[in-house]
Amino acid sequence: MTIHTDTIEIRTTGKGLFEITDRVEEVVQRSVITTGLCSVFIFHTSASLIITENADPSARSDVERWFERLAPENDPLYTHTAEGPDDMPSHLRAAVTKTSETVHVDGGSLTLGTWQGLFLFEHRSRPHNRRIRVRVMGETS
């Protein structure tokens, strides 16, 4: 078995979904692994990773708005507010999504459905540099 590891950095512009499928696919291509698994992990507690529709932008907007309702800013019950009104909601949104995703690799490429994309979900209002570890494990041809 071959293992290839790389770290990518993504600069966000504030809250929202940022598609990273192509960046992760580049790592898979460099790995020369043809069959295996690709693990993607984000090193943060106020951003997360999700797989969701990448064709119609309205689907992403709906996801973002749903999370705004699920964990709103300025909830008077929050006690963890040291970094501002988006601090605790960011942690809550990350807690109900994921810090990692695993995608199959077949034929040297990520195996995603027709409308699926891999996204960094930024939960903070201001821009951040986010680090993501990509590890591809499997067999080369």
C-alpha cells in the first residue's frame, strides 16, 4: 500500500461554502494512487467539511441559511463569546457537520456522484486561512 500526504491552504472570505474538490483532486493525481481512499481533514473548530450539491448554487445558499437558523448569532444562552457573536455558533455548526470526509479513489480520481462536491464550510464572519490535510492511501497501477 502507498500513502501520500499533502496539506492545502484555503483562504476564505468569510461565512460560506468554498468548493475544494479540484484542490483535493490535484493531490489525488499527484499521489499516483489508482485505487484506494482519500481522507480529508480540517485543522479547525470553527470551520468544517461537507459533501453537498455543486451544480445549483441555490442548494448551497439553502444549506448556509439553514445553518444560520440552526445556530444563530447573539443567542443569549451562549457563554463562549470571547471572539465575537459568531464564535459559539461557528463551533456549533462545525460540531454538527464534520472535520473530515473520506472519498473513494478509483481510476486515479475521486469517486463522487454527478452532483457532489467537497466543500470547506467557513462558519466565521471574517476571512481565515484554513489548513486541510489530504491523505491518499491505496494501490498504484
